[in-house]
Amino acid sequence: MSVDATGSSAADGAAGRPSWTILTNHGHVLLAVAADPNLLVEEIAQRVGITRRATLHILKDLEQAGYIHRFKDGRRNRYVVEGNRPFRHPAESHHDVGSLLKIFIDEDREAGGPDTAAGR
């Protein structure tokens, strides 16, 4: 694999960006649910860029680990994120996921992003 002067390889994505991301799909699903607890599974999947089935698996993982709670709201599910839960990896376990949510969710709200609707 060749690498150019910017450190990008032939496997890198558009505009010289790497094909990988810092956050996992679990992190992206958690952020999507925190930004809008009323999203449908299909909407979460679309935001994250994964399949509906993968999204359901991740939601189940997050719920079993206590990071989210699912409640029925009529015919829909509503999610509540537990921001006080620690990260699972030992290197980050002294931080809670609320610190991650604060970075991404609060920043979007301050910037007037899409997550500001309905006082979220």
C-alpha cells in the first residue's frame, strides 16, 4: 500500500480522509440516541451508516450494559442514556460516557445544529 506526503494511503476515503473512524458504531449509536431519544431504529441506522440489524444488535448491547434504557411510548421506543456509566476499556474507565456526550451533544446545541429542536 502506498502512502503519499500527507500520510494518506490508497485505502483512504474521499478528500484524503482515512476509511476508519475514532468512534465505534456503538459510540455513534449512543450519540444518536442521546441527541434524539425518539429516533426510530431505521433513522439511527441511517445516521450511523449501518444496517437496521446491526443497529438493533448495538442497541441491545448498550441496553444490556446499562448505557441506555428503552421505554415504550405508544407504539414507539424511547431511549434514555445513562451518562454516569463509565467507559468499558480500562484506559478510559475513570471517565463516564457523559463526558463524551457533553462534547458532541452540547457542541451541536451551541452551534444551532439539528439537535436543538424541541429543546433537546
